[in-house]
Amino acid sequence: MSVTEPPIPRGAMGREERNFRSRLAQLVSGRGLIRGTLLERYRACGNPRCKCARGQKHRAVYLMLRHQGQLQQLYIPRSYEQQVRQWVAHHQEIKKLLHEISRIYWKKVQQRQG
């Protein structure tokens, strides 16, 4: 059996909490987000006539994610890189905002409020 808590009226929230929740709502509504870390790798392709054989290695970007204890990686084409970087940044910002909202409620529990 679950207990459903009614939504908190905006007027009952402090200014700091309203600000965090507003920023959070903007990020989760209508914007992409993805958990993971982008990693750049430089490697040689193996062609002896390629520039990489002379030291100018090829750049590749991968999205890294640990899922159920397994490290997963996904190659990100250059044409898609900026979009994926933005999605990763949105996810990181959401995590920060959730942490801040949680901190507010931690203080409420400490002070036996709400």
C-alpha cells in the first residue's frame, strides 16, 4: 500500500526551493537528457599512409555508462556530439537541483518542520 502525498502549494515553499523546482521543471519538460559521461579517445586506424601513422591520431567520442555493474559505451558520431553533450549537461544539472531540494528537506527533517 502506498501513501500519496498531496502536492506542496508554491506559496508554502521557500524562495530557494521554488527557484530550484522551477529550474528543474524547465529542464525536464521538453528537453532531452541522458545519464553518462563523454570520453574522447585518440587512436590510429592502421592504414600506413594515413596521417595517424605519423602521429595525428583520429578523435572519437564515446558515451560511457555503468548499467547493472557493466560498463557500456556507445560511439557518438561527430554530427551528433553537440546534442549528446547538451543532454548529458541537462542530466547533470538535474542531479544537482535534486540534490539541493533534498538538502532543503534534510534540514526540514532535522528541524522537525513540514
